[in-house]
Amino acid sequence: MKKIKIFALLLLAVMLLTASAGEEAHDAASHHVDWFNVLGKVFNSTILFGGLALLLRKPLIKMLSEKSAGIVNDFHEREKKLADTTALLQDIEQRLQKVALEVEQIKSNALANGQEELARLEAAGRDEAARIIALSEEEIQLRVDAAVRSIKSHIADLAIAHFQADFMRSLDVDMQQKIIERNISDCGDIDEAK
């Protein structure tokens, strides 16, 4: 703080001297050159800039060394960040490669599982088709058997009706009497067996 005050006073003094010297130079230029005044200005400037150099030398050197150290530190930090970023980038690339390999593996597994599932479904479809065909054949056979039984029953009914008609035509009173007597005797035999 003390150095700043001294610097401000020296700067003020230089400004006053240059202002007064400017007026004197204007007056002197119109008449003649005052060498003493020029030497005074050179002396004052030398003292001013010399004093400034003495006063500001250590802070200026310190500021420049701090600035240089800051630049070096910044450079080292940037190199470190670059190295960290490069390592991170390599890590990300490795992860991406692993992810790509995992995706390919998942795709191949899914394809293999899909093929297995397709084969399983095809086999299940064939089994189901065979089962449906077997059931259909069994149902067809059952229907054929039922139709045959129905036809046989119908034929039997027709035969009975035909025989009944023939029997009725050939049945006379004597034959009727014989059938009745035979049924009565059969019923008697049943009673005796009890």
C-alpha cells in the first residue's frame, strides 16, 4: 500500500512537471531553446522512471513470475486434463466395444433361441396336426360305425317288417293255435323251474 502511494505521488509530480514544462517550452520555443530546462526534464524523467523501476521492480518481477507460474500450472493442468480425458475416452471406447460385443452376442443368442423356438413350435404343430388327424380319423371311424349300425338296424327293422308281413300272410288258425299252446307250455315250464 505504501508503494502505491509513493507511485501515485511520483506520477502526480511528473504530470505537474510536464504541464509546467510544456508551458515553458512553448514560451521558450518562441524565443530560444533553454538547454537547462531540457536537461532538467531529462533528469526528472530519469529520476521518475528510475524510481518507478526501483519501486515496481520487485512487484513486477513477482507479478511476472506468478503469471509465468500460473501459465505453467495451467499448462500442466491442461496436460493432466488432456491425459485424464484421453484415458476416459479410451475407457469409453473399450466399454463401447464391450457393448458392441454384448449386442452381437445378444443378437446371436436371440437368433439361436428364435431358431430353437421355431423348431419347437414346428414340432409342436406337427404333433398337434397328427393328433387332430388321429382324432379326425377316430371320429370318422366312429361316425362310419354309427352309420353302419344305423343301416344294420334299419335293415333289421325292414327284415322284421318283411318277415312279419310274410308271417302274417302265412299264419292260419291252426298255426296260431300251435304257437299259443307252445307259449303256454313254455310258461308252465318256467313256473316249474321256479
